[in-house]
Amino acid sequence: MKAGILVALFVIAFITVPLFSLFFASGTLSGEQTASFSEIWNSSYIRRVLFFSLWQAFLSTLLSIAFAIVVARAFARYPSFPFRSFFLSLFGLPLIVPAVVAVIGIITVYGKSGWLPIGSNLYGLLGILLAHVFFNLPLAVRLFLPVWNQIPEQHWRIASQLKFNSIQQWKHIEWPALRESLPSVALLVFMLCLTSFAVVLTLGGGPKSTTLEVAIYQSLRFDFDPAQAVVLALLQLGLSILVAIIASRFNKIPDVEPDLNIKNPKHQSETGKLDKMLQITLIVFAILFVSSPLLAIFIDAARGPIISVLSERNLWKATAFSLLIGLSAATISLALSWFLLNASARASYQNKSNLSQWLLLSGSIIFVVPPLVIGTGLFILLADFINVFDWAILIVILINGLLGIPFIIRTLGPEIRQNTMKYQRLCDSLNLKGWQRFKHLDFPLLRKPLGLSAALVTVFTMGDLGIIALFGSPETATLPLLLYQRLGAYQIPQAAVTAAFLLIISLITFWLLEKIISGKTQKDM
């Protein structure tokens, strides 16, 4: 348990020390609060960036949630849709596709010369909204879909006896069940859109479409204005904390993985032909919306200079850096999370509920603090002592390693708690602890969630553009940064091949890690 407490203190220190460096740099701890805040509101640029950050996050959330509700309802009401399980698995792809890769596909499909041109210019609010809906609609569908499985079967029987039509079923059965989860899912999507970086950086289209995250990056890397970066980072931190406080009041988020077997299918056969056609149309539309950018990436790549791009030394160097950073960050995340979760589970077993909750909270607190805010704090803190760009790889690994902890807490935490409650007394009687316990008990039982956790964190880190864009350089470029550089240089054919290569590497890495680590669990034997 001591190791878990030390890890918790380390995580808190790694987050709070950079934040304190921001406060000191802004003068808020040296009696200059009034001047600092007056400068914030007197700057039309900062007010414009703040407004656009909130406005795009609000619109992105509204569109994502609205479409997700009707698509999830269509999937729930039509469980016999052909290849339903496959298409729901397809909806999981945007969760692991690097943002900058998806942007390439979205431009190909919806750009001015794309398959389905939307508007005269995709660079701006329109493009940002399209990309955010692409990423968050599938996530929201997977979060909403289990709600229909939780509706008692007798409710559908009563509705059938009363001859409810589709609208009445929605009003009296589905909506009352859905509205419990709606606020928490909406706030989660809002937070993701508020802290979005790669999408806004590549599709923002200039100062009029800049969010706080992108403005922080521009202030440090292009304007060389640390003071403005500090003010923007503090604003971003304040907004994120406010959203997190509101979200804490709505903590009912369903499981991400939906149960594909609807428990109450009887009502499906009683839906009218028009209603059935509507559900099919919605499902097909959603499938095309999610799959077309991914398909476009490979079509563009097939037309590009594949051989010349694959023979470039920079590509393989960036691949090596991406894999190094991804695997290292995943290792750090798993190690820190393992000590935290075991200490929390042990505290819960010993009826120390307050300590157990505090340990979990310490691991999840980084979700409240945007990574670019932490990066800015570290930049300000370390700039006077070292050349931060020389330490870019280590800094990126550490930050992404901490960012992976909340994901692992969610995927691995319940399993570790269950193991502790079941087997702790047996382990105590056998004096089974440390490495021996991990080897003979924990690892065989927890291989599947361990494999999923490692794969998720690795792929998320490999596709991250935010931290590496802040600290990276051409010598330490990862695949996402190399892709962004090629987009900025208008090397579109080369960028298309690089995007497809990054997507393939990410999917292969995810599949291999999950397969190798998961193996055969004890539950499968």
C-alpha cells in the first residue's frame, strides 16, 4: 500500500508543480492579480479565443449527442440488422484512429474537391464540427446503447398491450431511461471537444477559428510569448475544472462496450414498415459517415507515391520514435496504475474507503487538467534550467504516461478490486505477495484487461500530436508530427501515404499488443 501512496503523491506533484509555475509566472501569487485579470479581459484576442473554444465545443457536443441518440435508438430497435456486431465494432475505430489521420480522410470526403463537398471552405468551424462529430458520435452511440438493454422487459410488454406507437414508446419508456445518462455523456463529449488540439490545429483555418489549446501552442512555438501562453493556460485550466465539477454531479456513465444482445427484442417485430425503414436509413447513414473518411485515407494513399514515401529515412525514424514513446508511456501508465489500483483495492478490503477513493482520485485528476496546460507549465518551469527541446522525448513519454492512467483505472480497476475481494484472504494465508502473487494469480486472471489497457494507451500516445508538437523538433518528429509538417508544406500526396501508414501501424500495434498480452485468460480455460 505504501507504493500506491507514493505513486499518488508523485502523480499529484507532477501535475501541481507545473501548475504552480504557471501561477507564479502570471503574477497571481505575487500580488498582481488585478493587473493580470484586467489584461485578460482587455485583450480582444483572448476574448475571441475563449468564445470560439466554448462555441465550437457546444455545437460539437449538440450535434454529436443529437445524432448519437437517434443512431443508438436505431441500433437498439433493429437488433437483426445484418452484420450488426461488425458495424458496432467499426464504431470503435475512431476511438483509436489518430486525429490528424482522420482529418486527412475528412478533407478527402467533404473538402472543396472531395467526394461530397460541403461548403466552399472546410477549414474553419465547419471542418472542426465535422471532425468532432466523426470522433464523438461513435463514442456516444457506444455509451448510449446499453441504456436500451437496461430497460425492463415488462415495460415493453405493457407498451405492446397499450399499443404504443414509436413516438409514445420514446416518450414513456426510452427517454426516461436515457435522460439519466445524457448529462454525463454530454459533459464528457464537451470536455473532449474543449480540449481538442489536433483537429483544431489542422482544420482551424486561422485566428478566427482558434481554441485555447491551439492558442497556447502558437504563443509558445510561434509568437514566443510565454506571458500570453500562461494566461491562456490558466483560462483553459479554469474551464476544465468548471466542467469537471459540473460533471461530478452527473456520474452515471454506462459501460463503453455495449451488450450486443438486446434482451427485449419482442417489441422490434411490432414496429411499422415506415419506422423500420427510418431505422435502417439512420444506421446506413451513420455507417457511411464513420467509414467513408477511413476508406478515403487508403484510396488517397493508393494513388500517392507509396514507394518513395516508404523508402524515406524520416518516415522510419518517426515510426521508431512513435513506437518508443507509445510503448514507454504505456509501460509507465501500467506500472503506476497497478500500484495505485492495488493499494486502492487493499484499502477498500480493509474498510478504509476514504483512502481508497483518494487513491483513485489522484490517478484520475489528470483528466481534469488538459495535457497542453501541463506541458506549458513544464515549459515555463524548465526553460531557465535546460533546453526543453533536448529532453522532448522524455517529457512527452512522462506526460502521456500520466494521461493513460485514467483509461487504465476504468478498464483495469474493477477487475483488480474484484480479485482482491475474492482472493486476498487466500493470499494472506499462503503469504503470497509481490511478484509471486502477480505471476501466479493476478496476471493469469487479468491478462485480458491488461492487454486492452496497454493497447489503448500505446495507440493513443502514438497518435498524439499535442505534446510532441509543443516540445518536438524535426529531429524528434513522431509520425503525427511528420504528417502535420507535410500538410503544412502542402505535400498532400506524401501526407496521404503517411496518414495511411500511421493508421495501419496503429491498428497493427493495437491488435498485436492486445493479442500477445491477453493470450488465454483463466476465464477462457
